[in-house]
Amino acid sequence: MKINEKAIAICKQHYEKQCGRCPIRSACVATVGHGQEGLDEWVRKVNEAAEKMSF
């Protein structure tokens, strides 16, 4: 599973400002669970947060 293009675009837009007011920041900074399953779940949540945004 990969971070989707929409999430990457949102990140690029906000990263220069140290993520200030980034709409997906809470998903990005969440703790990643153990193993591949934890990573996949984190990626899913980041992508889901990005998809909820109108961009």
C-alpha cells in the first residue's frame, strides 16, 4: 500500500510551513502500529484523510 497522490500533494503544499494548518496532519503524525499491518493501517488513514479534503 502506498501514500496516494492527493496526500502527497497536500503534504508538499504544507511541509514548507512545518505542516502548519495541514488538514491531514493528525493522520500523518499518528503512531504507526507494529509490523506491516500497522504501516498499512497508517497509510490507509492518511489516504482516507486526504480523500476527504477538497483540493
